[in-house]
Amino acid sequence: QVQLVESGGGLVQAGGSLRLSCAASGNIFRINIMGWYRQAPGKQRELVAAISSIGITNHADSVKGRFTISRDNAKNTVYLQMNSLKPEDTAVYYCKIDTAGRFYWGQGTQVTVSS
């Protein structure tokens, strides 16, 4: 059993910053890809950023230059530093990990950016 606990969401004004964290625990052998997704009301869930076990990153075009994904392998934790937030970044943010060929999702954390 694998558990993912997310934290760091909240309400922020446009131009502000937030840092999301997602800690994995349980029966974890080795985590390959760790990623952040988001889902806004009425829209499909979309990839925000992902990071491999050796630190290779991929960021969606909409967040490049503003968001940065990172991970701490010793803590089985992935982070998403979000700067210069815009109202269109408002969504529920989910972390996802790939371990031993299985995928696990966090419960989601709400990020709301006011204009």
C-alpha cells in the first residue's frame, strides 16, 4: 500500500507564490517518475510538470519559467514551486508517482489565485 500526502495549497493573489509538497510512504521500492497534474472546473486533468528519478524535468508550456518541479529521493517527496501565479492557474493539483510499474495519485490540493 502506498499513500501520498499533499500539502501547500491555498488562496493567493495574482503574482504570488505557493509551494506544493507531496510525500509518499508505504510499500515503496523505488519511485521512477513523480509528477504534478491539475484539474480546473469543467476541464480535463492536465500534466503540469514531471521529474525522473535522476532529475530530468518536463514542464508544461503554460507554466515554463514560472513553476519548478523538484524532488528529494531520500524523503520520497516531490515539490512544485509556483511563482508569478495567474488566475488561470486555479485548479485542484494532484501528485502522481510511478513505482514498480504502478501509478498512485494524491488526494489533491486546491490552489486558488485571485485577480
